[in-house]
Amino acid sequence: MKTITEQNPPLESVMAQELEKSSIKHLESILQLEGSQPKLVGVDGQEIPIPESVYQILHQAVHALALGKVISVVIQDRELTTQKAADILKVSRPYLIKLLDQGEIPCIRVGTHRRVRFDDLMKYKQERDIKRRKCLQELIEITEAAGLYDYEE
């Protein structure tokens, strides 16, 4: 059993090896079964139920590996600095500050510094992504209606 220690830091990213692909596909199909309670089985046969939060991470990681994607796990604090929050949203720090000042994302003041709760940031990101997809779909529909979508020179 591997343990993560100071001498053995976690890998930055993981990608499935060619020999693992069939096992990963099989694991993915097992994780997709409805109503099943996944468990870990220890070497002594003891069954340990996997908590829902761990199951969600495992399911997402296995699904991405099955698609041939590279996986990175990023551990976040519950409260983020403005720079970390901006990095997660892939925006500049000044733009994030503007969003905070406009009340688009709630923030906490710690002295003169702002902190952003991870949950608030993820809620904003999800809402932003939904709006973007909706606008993109509307643009596609307008382009198709105008006959420009299939335009070729």
C-alpha cells in the first residue's frame, strides 16, 4: 500500500497507461451502476464503504481516464486568496476584484485582504458556464436561421 509522505509527494498529473485501459473501462462501467454502494476491500477482507464525496471524485477521475484524458487533483482551501480564485476562473486578479466589488461573488474581509469561499466561487463558475452555453446556443441558432452556419467559400 502506497502512502504519501513528504519524501514521496503526489504526482502532478496522471494518465492511464495502455495496459490499464481495459481495466479502467471495466471500473468505469461498475461505477456507473445505479444504486450500488461501492466499497474498498482490505487485504484482510474487511469491507469499507466509500463515502459519497470520495465516490464522486473517483467516478470523475475514472471517467476522464477512460476518455484518455490526463488527471490532476488540486487540493483547495475552503477560503481562497483572490489570486487563487482568479486562477481557478482563469481570469486576471483585477477582473476578479471587480466581480467581488460588484457583488457578483461574495467575499470575506480578513483585515485588508479579501478571501473567497470555494463554494461561492464554484457556484459563480457554474452559473457563468450555464450562461455561456446558453448564449453560444442562441448564437448558433441565429447563425443557422440566417443561413450562415453552413457557409463555404
